[in-house]
Amino acid sequence: MKLFFRPRPKVICGAIALALCFFVHVTTLHGADRPLYFLTPESVDVIALLPAPPILNSPEQRADMVSVVNARNACSSNDLAEALEQDRGLTAFNLAPFIGSYFTAQQLPKTATLLRQAQSDTAHFVAIAKANWKRLRPSVQDPNLLVTKPDLDFSYPSGHSASATILALILMDLNPEQAGQILVASRDAGWHRVQLARHYPSDIQAGRVVAQALYRALKANPRYQQELAEAQAEMAAVKAALAAPPPAVQPARETEAVAH
């Protein structure tokens, strides 16, 4: 089995960690400034909702780190490829491509807009929580774990996990017949973050808790209800068009011979 954990000199690791600490602080502050589409700042109190993450250097924190290292080293090539694709940008369409060939932003513009806006609202609340607890990512605590360039924000809760969960909950409303697959895909997306050493398992769980609370708030919002209904109608129309039989081809009529 290929191991991805490669030690680096401690001096270098310390310098990298200090630099990343500065960048994650600045980046997280800007994340909470993003506009809200459906919710208000009072919709969910994420600070009251979540427990504090494990304390630095505690047995719980060390166990969290062991889980990260084990997940990273056991990551298959297929999981790594999918994790890296979603690391570049998680969308509903690379989360659940199995929904069908029609499931694209081009085919479903209203659906794509709904999902993107819900995802953006989720990121707003995640950024507030990250800025409150300021938990450093595993790959910032130990740059030996870096796989690609570092994420420039804090670790708790996981934004990808929250985003995957909110997308999945909405997609399950739009495609209840594929709810099982969608749920599995969302949980895999969260675990990929551990495999990349972007997050601890406790970050992933916290992201799911935030998303579930935000989903309940979304369901009570009239604008969201309207746009969800429009997305459902759009998806139903596309599915119906795909299921409709092709128009019958009329056979060519033979030219009748005219007797003169």
C-alpha cells in the first residue's frame, strides 16, 4: 500500500504552519461576508448549535489526527481522484452525476441556480462557525499531510461536508427515487475531505449538523419553497421529454405512375 505521509524537517513544517495560520484567518473573515439568498443571519445560530471541537493536544484531538493519517494512507486511487475533483469545486453535478445524462446546469438552469444559492447560504454560516473556533486543519497542524495546495480557511466545521449534505437533502426532494444513492454520495464527499487531510472526522460530522439545521430553515422560507417548486417542475419536464417516444417516421410515398 502506498503511504502518503512523508515527513518534512520540523523547521520547514513550523514555517509553513505559521504562514498558513495567517492566511486562514484572513480568508475565513471574508467568507462570512457573502450575501444570503434565502436565509437571514438569524436563521440559525451555528455557535449555539455546535459543540466546541476537540481541544488542541487533548486525547480526543490526537485520536482525530490518527483517523486522518489512517484514512489518508488507506485512500484508493479512485477515491483520491474523486476527492481531488471535488476539492477543485464541489457542485451538485459532480456530487451526483449518476442522476442521469440530463442532469447538467445547461439542461436545468433553474435547478442549478437553486442548488448554487442554497450552497452559498450554507457557506455563509459555515464561515461564521469557522471564524469562531479557528480550528486549524490537519494539514496545517502537520504540513507533512499536504497533498495539494492548502485550503485557506479554518477546519471546523467542514464546508464541503455541509455543502454536500445540503445539496443531497435538496436533491433527494427533487429525485426521491434516487435518495439512497444521493445520501451515500454526500457522505462519501465528506469522507474524501478526511482522505485529503483537509478535515478531521469531527469536522465532517459538524458540517452535517449545520446543513441539517439550515435545511430546516430553508424549508420554512417562502422564496425557497417557490424556487424549489419551479426546479421540481423543470426537472419533471426534462424527464418527461426524455421519456416521450420519438415521433413516428412516416414512410415515403411512392410516386404513382400516370398513364398517358
